[in-house]
Amino acid sequence: MERPKAYLESVHGSVSISAGIVRINDGFSEACQIGRGVRQGYSLSPLLYIIYDEAMMKEATENVQAGISVGGTTVSLIRY
């Protein structure tokens, strides 16, 4: 599934450039760069997870032919 380059650059820029500070007693630490993850409450987090999950499931079930029978219907993919 191809994504437009501008879209990917926009998401990468908003996720990869993060910094944080820690409150220590009555003051704050110096800012440090956060190297992994997304900010808490980041509105794109659920969407990014779904995109990643979809790609992972597609790759994992690429050559799967089998499944289980549920009420006469073969189910080969169950999530969550």
C-alpha cells in the first residue's frame, strides 16, 4: 500500500521531532530529545497503529490457506 511522499514526510516530521523535560522538585530539567514512540495524547496514534497493524497482518497471512470452521464459514483471520 503506497503512501504519498508528502504525507509520509509530514507524519515522520511530527512524530520524530519530540523533546521532553522532567519536573524536579521546584524546577525542571533541561530538554532532552525523545527517540522512540509518540507523544501522549497524539491524535494520530490510533491511526498509525491501525496502518502498522494492517501491514503486519497482511504480511503474516500472505500464504495462509487454512482456518477454522465457525458455523459453516471458514475463518482464517481473527484480530484482537
